[in-house]
Amino acid sequence: MSNTLPVIGITMGDAAGVGPEIIVKSFANDSLYQMAQAMVVGDARRLEQANALLGTGVRVRAIADIAEAKFERGVIDCIDLQLIPEDLPFGKLSPVAGDAAFRFIERAVELAKARQIDAICTAPLNKEALHAGGHKFPGHTEMLAHLTGVEEVSMMLVAPNLRVIHVTTHIGLLDAIRKIEPGLVERTIQRGYDTLRKANIANPRIAVCGINPHAGENGLFGYGEEEEKIIPAVLKLRDKGMDIEGPLPADTLFFRAGRGDFDLVVAMYHDQGHGPVKVLGLEAGVNITVGLDVIRTSVDHGTAFDIAGKGIADERSLLEALRQGAELATRR
């Protein structure tokens, strides 16, 4: 294998979920080896259990340090933290699995900060299990910000013909509206703009969602949130030369973005941005954490406890997340 390919560390996520299965399936897919030199931070025995379930023919090799990784086709090099009991059931919430999911991320961040890997790609974790394991983070995005010492990051979802960055994410709707202010909107848009520039989009076309129906319709809906919280940021960035429109009604904006009018949509809150992306299919979406000192991509689906351990989980979102991570790493 060419050593010019970026090295990506895949975190196993919640061991009771579909993470082990989609990782094994990805290593059985020839396309993986054209994109990156991939290895796993997780539990080798759990990957072996998933491999036995799937019968893919790949092998799992437990290693203690990334220097031992050989990146051979059909072999999963796994930095084995040995945190998962052999009898841990699939599909059941477990504090042990929640704690382990955090430890996998923690080790991957150490590798990325030491420049031993070029990007992190995360399999899904379960927030309830994470909390039960003693780690009170809303999700990967906030956890990674904490571990890397970054005060503020943004979540960007990427799907075919659609990119969405979020001003707020894992908080309630009323809290989100209170949190939105011109400075946060400006910083979020700037992070998205910078990311697209790094992805070779020279002059990104950006559209900003309103908060209220019809983006407030000149004060008809809401209490002037668009004028107070969004418009000052849009005007400031436009004055800097950014190609930006908004605030625009979200119901028509996503249609326009999907047909190619914009390179990036700025959503104000979680469901405003997640809904349109997930309509396109969970297998198509990728989650990118924007603003970190390290590159992190992820599947855009959860642990799927209802199908975990059945061998039917779809690995396409993980493969796409690996591709996106490899591209970002190469361009950096």
C-alpha cells in the first residue's frame, strides 16, 4: 500500500451498537484501501465477535501502539484497549460500553494531537450510555471540543448536493433561540466558509436560515429574532466580501440548496438542519466537526440497538465518512 495515503483512526463507538459491524464490513470493502490507511481504536475481541457474525474473511490484529500497524488489505489493526467484557450483549444499553466509547475517543485524540494519525473517523456512540458511564457530554462534538481544548466548534452535515452547518445543536429549542446571537452566527458561518475553502471551493455560496416561519416575514412572525440575532452577522460578512444570502425561509431554502443554488446552508438549530439531510438517507450523510485542531468525520446515524448484532447494519455512511476524512487530511 502506498504510504502517501492519509492515516485515519476509526473509533469503535459503543460496542453494544452497530459500530463493530460497520467497521468490519468497511475493512472487507476494497474501496477503503484506495482512500486511506485505516486502523481502529477499540476492542479487538469485540471486532472478532462481529467478524464471526458476518463471516467476511478479514482478520483482526490486536496492537498496543500505532507503530505496530501494518495496514494490510483484509486485516484490521486495532489498538486494543481491552475494555469490553466478552459477554457484553449487543443491543443493550451499558455503562461499561459508554465509558469505553469515551476512552476510544480519548486515545484517538492523543494520536491525532501527536500527528500519528491524520484524521479521526467515529463510529456511533449512545448518549445515554455515555452519561451512565460517567461522561456528561451531549455527544461527540462537545466531547471532542473538550478533549482538544477548543472552546467552540460547529457541526456540519454533508450529504449528496447538500452541506449544512449548525449554529446550535444539542440543546432544547427555547435554549437554542436564547443562545443565538450575532457573534455566534458570524463565527459559525466563518468556520463553514473556511472549511469549504479548504475543500477547494474558492468562493462558497452561503445561505442562512431564519428562525421563524418565513424568516419572520418582516415582523409578522416572532419577535424580531431575525433582525436582532442574524442580520447583523450576515451584513458584516457580506461587507467582508462573502457571497451570502439570508435570513431566508428554511422551507424553500433547502430545496434551492439541493438543486445547487448554494454550497452551504446555515441552520439555526438541530432539527432545522438534520431533518433535510436525513431525508436524503442515513447511509448518505456524514458529520464533520468544524473548528477543531484535528480532522474528525463521523457517520450520521446512531448506534441502532434494534438491529445491532444481527449483521444487517449498513456500512456506507462509514465509508463515506472515511472518504471525506481522507480528502480533508490530504488537502490540509
